[in-house]
Amino acid sequence: MTGPELTLLNWLLASAPVVLLVVTILALDWSAPRAGAAAWVVALALGLLAFGAARDHVAIASAKGLSLALFVLTIVWASVYMFNLVDRLRGIDAIGRAMARLADDRLTQALLIGWGFSSFIQGITGFGVPVAVAAPLLIMLGFSPARAAGMALVGHGWAVTFGSMGSSYYTIQLVTGIEGDVIAPHMALLFAPVILVSGALVAHIHGGLAAVARSLPLVVVAGAVMAVGMYVLALAGAPQIASSVPAVLGMVAIALVARTPLFQREPGPAEAPAEPEGGEGEGMPFWLAFMPYLLLITLSVISQIGPIKEAVSGLRWALDYPGFVTAEGFAVPSVDDYAPIRLLNHPAPLIAFSVLGSVGLYVLAGRWRAGAAREAAALTYSQCLGTTIGVATMVMMAVVMADSGMTVLLARGIADASGPVFPLVSPFIGLLGSFMSGSNTNSNVMFGLLQLETARALDIGTVTISSIQSIGASVGSPMAPAKVLVGAAVVGLAGSERAIFRLVIPYILLLVLIVGIEAIIIIELLPGLSR
């Protein structure tokens, strides 16, 4: 045996934890911690009773889930704390006023921050930080909390695969064994329609079809700049910056086109954030307010320099986990240094260093206020408690499902049932992985090889399908509970995640469907473009 047998009953059982998670959050309005705990318990029970996992197997899988959750949560804690600290010192006010001066039209602000800036942050750090940074800025500019989180979530999805210094891209490239100079430019080419549509969807979240029509000059020009930039960098062998640099170019394009006759401005300017009326932090210059994020970007780039990266490669914290084989014959290999937190290659330490450096500068500049660090810590604890429990239980559920064979069984059933329309279904398999784990990288690990082998069996383009797997996981990852929880925490909707889920899910599903249609067109109608 090589794993659980694919039967309708087994497939339905394997889907039960995911169905329970979705139904309890969307239909029953359960909090994320409660829904995650229930789904984890069901996954444990199914692994033990239906899929041949032993007690030590599900214990190991749950422990691995906690390690993965710690990898993500340290970033959440650090990023939320950094934001709260800068906010306590009124630095966020200064950033928001600068953004408002750069783009005083409300639609332009939505695109600049929800689409461009969030994607830039994704290119550098990822792991939920784009939402943690961009959504509060949008709220401060007058957008509602749910829409702010929704724009940041939908807007940065295109940047995930080549984001986080290319971690997800390198994963799909390594898992499939496809040469980087083959898959990188092909994937970048397939991303082009996704980039354009994601900008239009951010406009739609802001103001419906009227906003989409008005945004076309901005979206078309900036989207084209982003798409060309991504393709050129991928072709040049620089995939690690193929999200961040195009996002910066896109923001410049948005700001420039918004000042031309091509763009029809709203009758009146959008309201800028009110100037502070006194007290600590009044009149803080933008460069000083933005310093923590500037330091984070700088440290992220420095950490990728070859000699520095090599010198600190051994400075990490991680655990080793044994392998096992379930009674159904599903083999899980042993793994060393699982989900490592590296000193200069993990966002949390980089955020911590950025905070420490910024505190020193704030003190020297006379902008520090006694008690700010303590207030930020207390606020971070209250904001992140529910998120911490929810992320931990959901990731444990995902790893238990993966290590008992349920996840692969789900994907096999989807692939077998789809047959000739597999290219249309392929990105939804990527979405399935990122939805459960909150990670494009993890989705590529779980399903990358499965997608490749299915493409070979169907005799269709392996490079195209492998690319579509990662693109589907990329644009689908923003609807993952783990990321929505981050969005809910930073916009003050912790415990009310349902509002964000209901807003973003239709947009994300539309994006993934467009990716599937693109795959069908290329493979069936334009085979010359398929590889």
C-alpha cells in the first residue's frame, strides 16, 4: 500500500476537517480559535480511526504543526508589536499623512496601498506582514476595517510566489526539478493577467464597478509595469526580487498616472488624516516614522547577500522530527531542522532588529515617550491572543491531514475526477494547500509533485501546470484562515473574522478561476505557449 485508497467514502472523510472549518466560521459564526480546535480534533480522530495513523503519528504531526505555527506566529507578534509601537509614538499618523499627500484621491490611495504597497511588503517579508502593515494605513485614511483588510489581502496575492525573497518559487522549482531559467520566466508570463485583475478587484472592493471603470488607466499602466518588471527579473535570474521591485515600479506608475488627464479624479479630494493637535510625536517627519520599515527592508536585502547569508546560516532554531509509515502505507519521511527560525533569514528577528534600531533613533531624535513599549506590548497581547490559538490549531489540523494521507487523497480525487478539465482544476488544488496551511510554500511542497505527475499522466505541459500550481496557491493564500486572522487582528476585528472571509472569498475564487481559464486556453488552444 502507498496510502489510503481513493474511494468516495475516504474522500468525503478526508474533506471533513476542511468542511467543518469553513462551515463553522462562515455559517455558524464561530471564532477562529473555536473552529480551528474543532477541525483539529476531527482531523485527529479521522487520522486514528479511518486513515491508519497511530497515536505517536498524530502526536508528531501535531508537534510539527506547532513548529510551523511558531514560525508564522513569531512574525505576527513581531509585526503587530512594531506597528503598535510606531502607532503609540504617532508615527503611523505621519506615514498616513504622507501617503495622503502622495495620493489625495481615495481610489488612488486604495490602489497605492492596498495593491502596490502591500505587494512591496510581500516581496520583502511576506507571512502576513503585508496585511499587518497596509490594512492599518488604509483604516487611518478612512476606509472601513473589513474593506481595508480585504483590499490588502486581495491586492498582494500576485506577489506571494516571488515574494518573501522567492521562497515559494524556489520550493516549486526544487520540488518539480524544473530548471529555474525555464520555470521562472514562464511563471512570470502567466502571472500577467493575475496582476491586472487583482488591481481591478481592489478597485471593486473600494467602490464597485464605477470604481473599476475609473481605475482602468491606473490599473492598466501600473499592472503592465508590474508584469513586465516581473518577467524581466525572472528572465534575468533574479526571482527573489521579482515581486518587490515591480511593486515599487507599480506604485510610482500609480502616483504618476493619477496626476495626468488619463485619470478622472473624484470631484473632491479625499480627506487626509487630521494633523495631531499637540503632544508627543507632533510633526514627526515621514522618514523617521517610516524608519522601522525602512530598516526592515534594508536588513532583508542585506540578509540575502551571499557571504552574509552563508556566515549566519548556522544560526537558527529548529527541531528534528522522525518519519513513520501509517497502517495504510502512507510514508512520512523524517525531517531535520523543521521550520527553522534563522537569525537573518526569518522576518521575526529582522523585525526585532528593526525595532531596536528605530527605538535608538527615536530616543536620539527626541521622539521617544516613556511607557510606549509597555503599552504596545499590552495591546499586542490583547490583539494576538485569539489569533495565536486559531493559527496554532489550524496549522496542526493541516499537518495532521497531510501526514495521515488525507491531503494527498483530496488532491488525487480532484485530479482524477477532473480529467480533461484538469488545467482548470489545477490552481484550485494549489488553493487547497494554501488555504489549509496559509502558505504558498507549503502548498507547493504538498502538491507540486502531484501536479507534475498528473500533467505527465495526461500528457500536458508540465512546466505550465507546475507554474499554475504555484500561481493558484499564491493568489489563493490570502483567503487562508491564518492570513485572515492576521488581517482581523490588526484592524480590530479579532473574533469577527466572518466579515473579512465573506468579503474576500468571492474575489479570491474569481482570481483562481481566471488562473484556471488561462491554463485551459494555453494548453488546449495555444499549445505553442505551453511547456
